Amino acid sequence: MAEILSLREAVAALVRPGDTVAMEGFTHLIPFAAAHEVIRQGITDLTLVRMTPDVIYDQLIGMGAARKLVFSWGGNPGVGSLHRFRDAVENGWPRPLELDEHSHAGMANRYVAGASRLPFAVLRGYRGSDLPGRSPTISTVRCPFTGEELAAVAAVNPNVTVIHAQRADRAGNVQLWGLVGVQKEAALAAERVLVTVEEIVDALDPRPGAVVLPSWSVHAIAVAPNGAHPSYTAGYTVRDNDFYQAWDPISRDRDTFLAWMRAHVLEAA
């Protein structure tokens, strides 16, 4: 059964130095509030996993929380580069960052394999790419039935998956809807699961296309209204497009970035 905790308690209980941590959410439901709590608690040496590491991971990387990034595509959506990410890769600031880069299809299949408790997944992909030569988690297998050579990607099984959702009930079942990416697979692949939600309700009424994560698959739930900002939570909040534009000049300069993080994250608890 999932425990309902404060965000501070949930992060302290589930996220540990050196963990492999997946923070998923596609376009909306990005768990910024939880990421900020990880930063405030000074949890470091993390291997961060995400299909689209955007501003949330730019902040974690810039604050020195990450030693490695496992990802497919990285950028400030609709704006440009992630400057803290680039600074870490190009200059080792604030620390060197190891990379394991994949295609979107490859990463999605890695989560599915992890959720299925299989050692790897098989797909048609990566042909013509140099990624297989750069990643120890990409290989090939030959189909025992047709003889076709296929790409194989190692399963991802995070120590912790962190997601944001619209709501949970008092029994610890979690409901999310809208643009649902790989949150379900990332949660089922993990050893521990932390979910932030907009609200706790008495009952989860059906919603079209909704996903329900049963209580047995979740370890901790924390109420964090607007916990996906500057992304959004369908049915509750709207995307802060101005923030994404503003992040570009903030993140370009190290001192400006650090001052912003002190004012809006470290001292904002």
C-alpha cells in the first residue's frame, strides 16, 4: 500500500545518493516539485533517466545532482538548447556528465522491458546511426525464427521512478490522464515509485483514456498542487510558456542560473 507523505518525507524516504532515478512525464505532468525537493535535500551522484530531458534535468544537472544521463533527445522545447546540460558535457561544470543516448523508440522499449522484468527488448532501429557504437546498452540479436538481425536494448529498472499525476484516492491508487507517455512503464519498471499529485480524493471517477496505477505499485504519494509547473497538469493547470522562454537567458550564465536556483528553489521551501 502506498503511503501518503509530505513531499519532503517522500523524497527523503525513497531517493538516495547514487540512485538511478527516472522522472517521466511527456509535455505535461513533469514532476518539477519533486525534482526541486531532490535538489534542496542535496541528493547527488544520480543516474538520471528520461526520454526528453528538458528544463527539469537542466536544473538537476546544473546543481550537480547528476553523474550520468540516460536519455533520448534533450532540449528546451520550442526554445533551444539546455545550457546547463551543454556546460556539463562540454566543460565538466559543475561536474562531468556521462551520457548514454538512445532513440525515443529505444528508450520506450527499454522501459517496457524493465516493466516486464525482461533483460532486454528487441526492435527495428538504430540502423545508420552511430549510437550503437557509443552505448553499451545497445546491441543486436538474430531472430531464431527468421534469421533477421534486430536491435536489442537493455532493460531500464530505475531504483526510483518519480511522476506527477492528477490525483490519488485515500487507498493510494493513482489516476492520470491526458498526454500519457511512458509513466506507467517507468513506474512498473522501478524498485520504488514516488508520485506527486494535485489532490487526494475519496474516489477516482472514470476519465477517458485515464491510466490507474494501483496502490501496490506505488510506494509514496505526496500532494503537490501545481507540482508540474512550468509544464502543466491537464484538467488542473496550464503550461507556462513564458517560463520556458525566460529559462534560456537564465540558464546561459552560471552565476545567473545559481542565483535563480537559490531564490526559487533552495530558499523557496
